[in-house]
Amino acid sequence: MASVFVRARSVYREEGIVPLLRKGVRFALQQFFTRVVWNVLPKSRIFRFISRSRVLTALYFFLTGTFYREQRAVLSGIAAYEELETQRKAPRHRIIRSVHRIEKGLSMRDRRDVFAESYIQDVVGDVVAAWDPDTDDEQLRWAVDVLSEYFDTVDRTKIIAEAELKFMAFLSGIEYTPDGRVPFPRREFDEPPVSPEAMEQLAVRRTSTRWFQDRDVPRSEVDDALEVAMQSPSACNRQSYEYRLYDDPELIDEISSLTIGASGYSDNIPCLAVIVGKQRAYFNDRDKHVIYIDASLSAMALQFALETRGLASCCINWPAIPRNEREMESLLGLDPDESVVMLMAIGYPDLDGMIPYSEKKPVESVRSYNEV
């Protein structure tokens, strides 16, 4: 009980009376359900009953606060998109999405004579607004290449012709010539350099390694592995995530102390990655899960790439515990639209260190064909 009063006094001093009251109510309800309700009624039946009601479900998670930071991140991301993208202060993600859509249009077998007419003027305006002659921005150059191919391909309508005039005027005023980064036939790839057997061996070798050598991890090795990770698929190529890397032992200790999954070996981690998703790339809450999907695809590729360089890794779960999320946000200086997806320990493996066997599910248990 003494710890409760200490915590309450700390909240009052740091945040004020209103947050203290709000957290106090939540704490009282949690204690009521834990000590009274769940001891009288079956927890599964109560949850199933609540889940059948939209109102009760919303009320339950409002009281627990589990999804608050995710909801705040989504709304903050939409606001940031409006400020940076729609108002053209820094229209990065809208450019990438629009150019990717144009690439898909150029790649269609039965390509239409006219496509992208509804947004072509916007994307040209965005590229013009974002272009910086003093920066070697390869993604903007890719955008210019695709737009050049687009105007060479489509039929002219009044809207497309106006956009082309603006684009050609822009192109004539910059020191860059389109370099052909446009859709190409799949046949231009060589045969896969990795055999199925080698790929399977790499996947088996990639294990959750928690014991590392007392040896620095070269930043250049991690960066080269990240080059592979960045080739992972991403929704409309937006790649709205960031790898925050730490090789300072004090920072690693401070950050890893907020996790649950690193207990027992956190003092053995030579390099720690915090993978952060950014909701600012999306204009609609329908895309709220994309940061987790894209970041996780990238993380898997990173782990494979690290293995080929003699480095091992271990994903560290980041559960939605409100207090830990607040502390991590403060420690890392996260923006309101940013969320931690996971952490990853990286290092040269201690060959005498034990690794779990972790028998995997059979394919048949996770695969089905044509079931509805």
C-alpha cells in the first residue's frame, strides 16, 4: 500500500491533480475487477459479454488505457500528414505513394491510355516543392524518372498536358537528366543467387541469440545489413519506420530496463536497435497497422542479413504497457505519432552460449487452400 501512495504522490507532483484522479479511477477499477469480479464471475464469460457490445468494449479499453497511445499516434500522424504533405511543407510520403501508383500503372499489361489524371498535377507540384538542388535525394530523382516515363507514355488530356508543361519547365531548370529508374521486365534479373537449400539453412541458423561476445559491433556492418532490410516490401513504398541504434552501454541498460523480454541478459547486449513506426506517412486511420507490418518485414530481412555477416540477433517484444510506453517516449524523445514496434539485440554470438531449440509449428497447422 505504501508504494501506491508513493506512486500517487509522484504523479501529482509531475503531472497534476487531473491525471492523478484519472489514473486513480483506473487503478481502483482494475483492483475491483482483479480482487472482486474475477473471483466471482468467470473472466472468459465477462470478456465475451463485453466484446459483444461496441459501447462496453470502447468503455473497457478507455478505462484500461491500453490503446490510448496508439490512438493518439494515429490521430497525430494524420495531423502531421495534413501539415507536411497536403500543405506541401515537406510532401515526402505523398510523393512516394503517388509515384508508386504511377509505377503500377506503367507496369500494367493492359495499360490504359490515360491514368493518374486525378492526381498528376498534385504529384508534379509536390516534386517541384520538395526538390532541393543542394541535396542528392535519390528518391526524388526516382520520382523525376518515373514522371518523365509517364509523360512519354500516356495520351494527353487537358489536365495531363498542363501537368506536363509544369514538369518540363521544372526539368529544364534543374541539373538532372532522367536516368531510367522506371518499371522493367522481370527477365532482366539473373537467376536467384541463393538456392532453396541455402535459404532454408539460413532461416534455421537465424535463432534468437541472447549471449554475445564482449566485442564491439562495427556500425558499417549494421548499416550494410540495413541496406538489405530496406529492400523489404512496404505499403506504397513509404517505409515509415526508423532504426534507432544504440551501442553506448549506459543507454542500452536504460532502454532495455523498460522491456520485459530482455531481463536476465540485457547487460550482455553490445548493440540495441529500437524500431520505431511513424504514423505521419498515412492520411487515413485505415492504415493504422501498416507501421507494424512494414517494420516487421524489414526487421526479418535485417536478421537474415546480419547472419550472413556473422552477427546474431534477438527480437525483443514491446508490450503495450502504458507506464513503460510513457517512459520510453520520454527517454527517446518520441514524437506523438511515433510508436515502438519492437527492439532487437545485435552482436557477435558467444559460440558457447545456449540458444532455445524452439520447435516450430508444422506447415499444415498454419496453411490452408481455398477455405472460406
